[in-house]
Amino acid sequence: MKKNRKEVADILPQIYEYIDGVLKKSTEKIIEAFNKKQIEINYCDGDFLDAIQAANFLKLKVNTIYSKVSKREIPFYKSGEKGRKLLFAFKDLENYVSKSKIKSQQEIENEALTFLNSKKS
């Protein structure tokens, strides 16, 4: 009987290693499938997104979304019971991203030329 216990104890690390490997592979596959699904989502102008969807769209963490809401850096709506549910209009999020655009050197030069030409007239 002691011999059987020793044999089981000897193979337990191998069993643990096998199960750990299977779990890691399964988890990676699930995360990969989830990420692919998130990327495939297409939003429209009239859509409202929840905090998780807004975070995915802006490629931010959900905590960052809540931080931006508390600082009123990002436009949002409140709905639901007692206004506890946050919603974000897709169009507002697009505008938020557009406003943070850094202009290229060519765009700056074109604006400067347009400005100078308007002063000459």
C-alpha cells in the first residue's frame, strides 16, 4: 500500500504540469477568440456604447474611461435606475478622437499658406 502512495506522489507533479499546460492553452484560445470578436464589432452613428465597449473602441482600460468621466474629459450620458448606467454615443467618441488629432507638417504648412493668402486679399 505504501508503494502505491509513493507512485501517486511521484506522478503528481507531472499531472499538475499537464493540467496547468492544458488550462493555459485553453485560456489563451478563449482570450484570442474574445479579442477577435471585439475587433469585428462595427458601430454606427446612432449607437450607444457601454463603458466596456467604449474602452474597446478607444483602446483604453475601463478604469481609464471611468477616470475620464469623473474628470469630464469625455462626453457621456447617464441612464438606468438612478442614472447609474453610463452610455457613450459612438458619434461623440469619434469626435473625441478627432479632436486629439496631431496635424502633419503638410497640413500645418497648407493652413499657414491659406492664412497668408487670405491676409493678402
